[in-house]
Amino acid sequence: MTEYEPVIGMEVHAELLTESKMFCGCPTTFGAAPNTQVCPICLGLPGTLPVPNRRAVEFVVRAALALNCEISPRSIFYRKNYYYPDLPKAYQISQYGDDPIGRNGYIEIEVDGRVKRIGIRRCHLEEDTGKLFHVSPHTSEIDYNRSGMPLMEIVSEPDISSAEEARAYLEQLRAILTYLGVCDGKMEQGSLRCEPNVSVRPKGSTALGTKTELKNLNSFRAVARGIEYEIARQTALLREGGVVVQETWRWDEARQVTAPMRSKEAEQEYRYFPDPDLTPMVFDPAWIEEQRAQLPELPRQKQLRFQKEYGLPAYDAQVLTETRALAEYFEAAAKKHSDAKAVSNWVMGELLGRLNAASLDITESKISPEALAGLLALIDKGTISGKIAKEVFDEMFATGKAAEEIVRAKGLTQITDTEAIATTLDEIIAANPKEWERLKAGQEQLVKFFVGQVMRVTKGRANPQVVNDLLKERLQ
């Protein structure tokens, strides 16, 4: 039986975080009432002329630099002609040919401990379309608020070989764009949209198979599942003697399957030609270097630095650098507390767990990095136990109060008085003679029972190490 391998390329569209649209002054606020952020230019009315958004150009140049692209010295806009109800001019202003803003770049991803470089073919600028709402089988409505929004398209080389790599690529790309502040990366709002191009070929072959483009993917999970399903579908089709047709398919989230959407257009069908209303963009090398100088430390660089500087495992470094705000929170806390791994554990476990449950972002946390470091300092000093610390953390999360204030107000200081703990332990031993005899007979698992009883009676305030030491003394 012929073995097949997948070949995947990714087309990603990112709406840029500019205050106005690509070729007019209309606002770009998400969630406004339909058709309230429009004007004759973004509605494509006759006699209007586009004026490029300089900020959008800067954002794409910075993104291209962060993606290790070459910047074309001269770049022009084209008209991409096709008719669809959400395209009011019946053409889209885009970039085409050999002169996109960025080209020949790459990003690095890590999957199962293996680092792989994924090529970036092009990074260019265009305008977004309107949005269709299919309200019934025979009726659709159009919101043109999105029409004319500045849109960056990033096209990868077909270097991706699995659904896991595709997800890692998309996560890394989203992190880069959000670190730069050029896109908010919110897939659920459509500001980051991904269209994988999936094909399979006989293992060992160098020829590319016929690709299928997937649409309607609005989460990392949907991307991975859609690609997995499409690989299985094409493989089964070829083994049965069928032929894969170049088409656009959609991901059906409810049924967890791909389904045909429309035939895929060829490039010549779009009849590209330079837009006569827009002059070429020529980039001064000195200006490009100014943009490069404004790049922040990027996610992959920060991951490697966190591993080296703070001694974090690769997994911790990857989680903590998913967003720039999260990375900055961790680093601020780590600068206040000497045990970076302890900080990492509390941020990834306790803090992110509660934030996710409450649908909050790290920027909305009431616990500051300094406050988290203060809590960990109380644990290190023996002032509170780890169990009490979680109770204190709950109140810090809800109120924003400092750990010391909560511990003082509730009298949660850890009991370290050996005589007081010994008295409590002796009372528990006396109340549980059978368990004590079994422990003395060698059933060591009962150590946890007696420690747990002491912690219950003292409401978690007894020092666990003191309890264990006293137990050992009595057993001897």
C-alpha cells in the first residue's frame, strides 16, 4: 500500500491595529453597529480616490522584518478583480507579483523538542472585504464596516508536514504579531484568519500534490483538526483511485468534518493589474533600519533567554512567552523573587488557572508581580505553609490585597512551636490507637494519615516538616 505524506502551506490574514482604514479615514472599532463605519471610499462609490494609510505600511514593514524577510525597495498596489457581494468595488486593492513589501523570510517553531524553520514566501498589504451574514437560505445581509480595513497577508512556503507543526507555526506567528502590537490576534473576532493549503503525496516524492484550501477556521484547535481530517480524506481518496481536485473547502465545526465550498480560482482569473490611482511605494534603506530598531525582543528570542537566564524548562519558557504581557509579568515577579521556577509554577498553575476560569487576561489580574513575589517570600520564611498560601492566593485574586495583610488579618501564620504541635500530635495518636500500631508495624503509608490529621486540626497552620520530625521521634 502506498504511503502518503502531507505537505502544508499557510495563508494568514491579520487585521492591523490602526485607528483608521487602509485607504480612508473611517474608524476600525470592532463591534460597531452594521454599516456605521463607512464612507464613499470604502463603499467603492464612483469618483472616489484611495489614500494609503502610512501607519499600516509601517506595521507591515515591521512585521516583515520580524519574520526575517527582505524588504522590497519598491512595492506597488494591484487591483485583484472578482465579483462577490462583500466586495463593493468588484476588485480588491492588494499586492501581487515579485514586489510585495516582504519576501523570502522564515520563522522557527519547536515541536516535540525539534526546531524547524518554516519559510515565509511573502508578506504584503491589502484591504479587507465586507462581511456576509446568511440570515436564511435565500437571504444574506452585508456589513461593510470591515470593508477597507488594513489587512496583512503572510504566505508560508509548503514546509509544514503535520497538523502539530501547523498549529505551532500559527501560534508562533500570532505571538510575533501581538508582541509587535500590529494585530490583536483575536481569531474569534476574525482579526486573525488562517487558510491552510493541504495536499498529500507519495512518501519520498518531491512533486507537490493537488492542494485544497481550508476556510472557516477560527481557533488553533480547529486548524489542527481541519488539517488532520483533510489529510485523512485526501489519502483515502487517492488509495481508492480517486483524484483530488483543487478546491476551497470549509471546516464544519459542528460535524468536525471538511466540506466543499467552491472551486479554487486560478491567478489569471483575477486579471491583476497595477492600480492607476496609487503610486509605487519606495522605501529608503535608512527608514527601514529605523523600523528594525523599534522591534521588541521577539517570542523565540525571549524563550531562549528565559531558559538560559532563569533556568526554566523549555515548556515553561514557551508558555510564559505566549504573550508579551505574560512574559513581562513573569519577569517582573522573577526579579523580585530569587526562585524563578517557583514563580513560573505559580504563574502557570494558580494564576493562569484562575484567569482562564474567569475569562480574564493577565493584564486584568488584581495580583501584581510584586504581590506574587511577596506571597512566595512568606512561604520561604516559613510564615505560611504551601496549603495556606493557596488560600491566601484566592483572596489576593479576588481583592488585590497583599499577602501579609491577609495573613495578619486572618491569623494564618504557620505554627512552628514544637511543643504545641507535639501536644496536638499526641492527642491524635491517642485517638487513633489502631492506626498508630499499624504504623509502628511498618505500614508507612499511615504517615500521611497522621500528618493530615494534624493539619486538619490546626487548619493547615502546622509546619509539615515539624510534624514529620515529631512522628519520626515517636516511632524511634
